[in-house]
Amino acid sequence: MSDIKEIPAVWIGGGTCGGCSISMLNTVAPSIKQVLIDEVVPGRHISLRFHMNISAGSGDRAIQAIEDTGRNDEGRFLLIIEGVVPTADGGRYCTVGERDEEPIPFYQWVVDLGRKAMAVIALGTCASFGGIPGARPNPTGVKGVKEIFSQEAVTTPLINVPGCPPHPDWFVGTVAKLLLKGLPRQGDLDDLLRPKEFYGLLIHENCPRRPYFDEGKFAKKFGDPGCLYELGCKGPITYADCPIRQWNNGVNWCIRSGMGCQGCTQPEFPDFLGSFYEKLTDVDIPKIGDYWRRQEE
């Protein structure tokens, strides 16, 4: 008899471009095949019951798989939510499936399944904070999962894994830790419910162009040597480990390729960070020696 414990998972998508799924499905080590078929951690295996892109079933059978998991595995399944949650006009601007020949608002799925799950991962900046669809004027009233849970008094543990899209390691690492150590403990998440392992440091703290900033050498146009701060880089206020982890199997990342960080892991993205090419204003930018001076005080 196998000693492997199977953890059911349901992955639902609302107002989403699908980019978060594409990023996650391209995870390299482990591969997505290993994540879905092998033991993610010793003795623990993910059983993906539904995913809007890779599930073989469709229509009523797919909806039944979601509902069966919520009913039969209450308190034991992992819910992954991708995309924003429209709330205007009863949530009619995003529906998933039907019940009694009536469309089911995505909002209802998020609340109903959210109450029954053992934990919820809001995958991507849209699900975490509203992202690009939540930018002004936001006619469909989209919101992130945390805001929905607060309004509906859903108390299920929530983990935000933002990014537009998120790095696949951030998601796979979050799932592996859930399976290995259980629900997040005090101090595991920051004040925005992001895992500190991946979102604990500013881009600015590990940026290879940081010495240029400290020396006051700023690029005047893209392609110039120097810090990209004056060309709109949002690295000084953005928390993520992109400089260390890099993307595409460790090949490159935004700043290394010559573009400034756009702050896509932040709740302020995109409305309150200004233009992609506009210098940050009205923010405190960390400078060399500040940390040590604060410690001495």
C-alpha cells in the first residue's frame, strides 16, 4: 500500500490573460510534469483536479470536477486563483460554467471554494492586488482575492504570489513549502501576504547597477551605462528576488536586458507607480550607508 499522500488542487481563472499559467507551466526544475505527476516533496503528491487550460475535460464534466472537490475534500484541497475578480453588477462580467442553466459568477466560485479550501494561493498580481485590469477606470469593479475575502469574512489562509507574471519558482516553492511544513506560520509572510523567501528584499538591494546609483551615475537613455532610476526604474520600491533568481532558466531579467523594473509585484502596479519611463517621485530612496546609520541610531 502506498504511503504517498495526495493533495487535491483546483486551479481556477477569472479575468486573466493566461500569462501566469504559461509562466508556471514552463517551470524548469522541477518541470511541470514532475510537479503534477511526481512527489513534490517526499510523501506528498499534487492531484490537479481542474485547470482551465490543461484539463482534458470541459463543459459540465469540468464544472462537476470542481464542485466534487469542494464537496468531498472540504478542508483538504488547495485552491489556486488566477486573474482578477469582477464585482460590478453582481459579477456578471466574468462567469465560469452554469448551474441550473444560470451562469455562475467567478466571484461566487472564489468565495464558495475559498471557504472550503485548506489554503488559497492568489497567483499573479491580478489575483493578489487587481493588477492591470484594476487600473483606472476599472469599469467592471475588479478586485484582488484578499479584498474579496475581507468583504465576505473568508478566513482561509491566503498566500499572495504576485508578479506579471510571477516566476515559476515562486509558485512551485510556495506549494512545496505548504506540503512540507504546512500552513504559513507567523513571520513567513510579509504584510502583503507574500512569502518572504521570494519577496523579502528590494530589487534595489541586489541590483547589479546599484553601484552606479550610489555613485550618482544615471543613464540618460536606454543602452547607456549607469543606473536606470531616472528612466523610470521602480526597483527601489519593489520587493522580489529577480536579480538573484533571474528568468528563463536563469538566463536574463528586466534590468540586465536594459529595461528598468516596472514594479509588477507591488500592489501599486500599475496606476500608482507612474509611467514606465517616468522617474519615481515622492518616495524615500535608500542610499549607501543609510542602513548602518539607522543601526547606530
